[in-house]
Amino acid sequence: MSALQKEHLDLTEEVRAARDAARPVVALESTIVAHGFPYPANLECAREAERIAREEGAVPATVAILGGRIKVGLSDEELEHLATAPDIAKASRRDIPVLVARGSDGATTVAGTMAVAAMAGIRLFATGGIGGAHRGAQRTFDVSADILELSRSEVAVVCAGAKSVLDIGLTLELLETHGVPVIGYGTDEFPAFYTRGSGHGVDVRVDTPEEVARILRTKRELGMRGGTVIANPIPAEYELDALELDRAVETVLAEAEAADIRGKDVTPFLLARIHELTGGASEHANKELVYENVRLAARVANAL
Ligand code: PSU
Ligand code: MN
């Protein structure tokens, strides 16, 4: 971290001590808290994710921007603020300098969290799903900044794949183009968030945290920049019904088109409507897959 970066970053004592002693730290995003779930499910999920990281012997570092300070590790009051305040901005990479300069609040996306984790020297990050190429991206160019960040910042992202509101095939093509390894954890198929399979293969299958750690370590030794996707399928018992989900996806995509939703509003709109249409089942599945991802990220961080 450069001296100038340090002036803007607040690491909690717990995070700083763990990082300096090379003990395991797992970064967590905050868009999922501010925009990914309704209250109080969001706060419950955020607290439980931090608890699981600790249970697995890693320090959780939830990332957000509060009052223009880049926070790496949050207090419970700060988590509660993110979970309840109505006007928290969604903070991707490009939003960070603006929010910091203006002294504002922001909930970091996968791209935003990766950028901050890289500044803070944190190498593992757990989330729900990554952003990717939206359906019709060939025409609209709507590709998440998460993909580009994965080509830049050396952070491994444990996720349950990408939601089927996206074009998963195109998303995987872009990850290949940008040189991002896509590891299927215990699977040959790239998972589709609420379901274990997507019909698309992964780059490589790995079955233990130790082997994931070996790949990450080797990449670092080679001085190869950029991130890694560790795709961890949702446990079978929490999977949603694929047909019901497909119907909901068709409906929300048509709604977004009719309402002419664009830019950074697209993903939050789609996610919120899917939650509404599929009800408690998707909320439950979403929480459980996040917990699994935190567990795996902590285990890989330990193996590193
Ligand atoms: N996909 C999910 N859940 C999420 C997101 C994506 O299944 O919460 C959030 C993440 O924070 C991700 C962001 O980084 O949406 C991507 O937004 P966009 O498509 O605007 O880049
Ligand atoms: Mn977009």
C-alpha cells in the first residue's frame, strides 16, 4: 500500500494485525448488504458471514466506503448502517474516487471490493455471485466491471458462479479473453448461482483447498497479475427449481426491457425482482451459498 493510499484506508486493528502477521483474511463485499437482500435478511447474512469466517480461523474484512473513508473491516454499527440506510451508493471501481473525494457512503461491488482488497494486501474474497455479460451484451455492451477487475487485481474470488439473468457462455468467453483462471470447486460445470449447473464447463476442476492454494501461490510466484474465479456450486439441498427459476428470469428480463432500465441500475433491478418473484426460497438459497463461499475462502486462505 502506498503512503497516499494509506491516507484513505481504515483497516480495523483485527484486520491489520492478521494481515501483517500473514494470518488468513477474507474480504467480503457490501453491495450484497446494501442492495442484495432486503432488511433484515441482509444484516443477518452479513453477521453470519463474518461469524463463519472466524469459525474457520480467518479474519473477515467487510469492505465499504463510509463518510469518504475506505473501510476494510466494519464494526457492527457500521454494518447496521449499511443494511438500513436508504441511500447508499453502489460502488464499483470508478465510483470509489468520487465517493472518497466527496466524503460519501458506498457499498462496494465485486469490482470495488477487489480493488480495495488489492490495495490492502488481501488475497481472498468471498461473495455470492459475480457480475458478467448481460444477455444481449453483443448489442448493449453491458458487461460488468467485475470482469475487467478480475483481469487487473490479484484477488481470488470465491463465488457460486453467475446468475442466469446473465449470458453465462459470453461471461466465460470474456474471462478467458482476459486471462482469468476459472476453477470449478468440486465440479466440472460452471455453477449458475441458484442452481449447481449451467451447461457450461469450467477451465479446470479442483477438489481441495490445498490445491486451490497451490495454484494461487504459483500464479503469484510467476508474477502474473489479475484475479482468479473459484466457482463453488450451491449445495444440492438448497438448489432452486430450474424451471420455476427460468420463468422468473424471463419475466424480470422483459420487465427491465419494458422499463428501459440501464447502467448500474440493471443488476439491482433484476436481483430485487427475482427475489420478489421466487420469494423466501431464493433468499434462503442466497444466504446459504454465501456462507458456503465464506467457508471455502477461509479454508483456502488457511492453506495459503
Ligand atoms: N450478482 C449477484 N448478486 C449480487 C451482485 C451480482 O448474484 O449481489 C452484485 C455484486 O456486488 C456485483 C454487482 O459485483 O452486483 C455487479 O453489478 P454490475 O452488473 O452493475 O456490474
Ligand atoms: Mn452493467
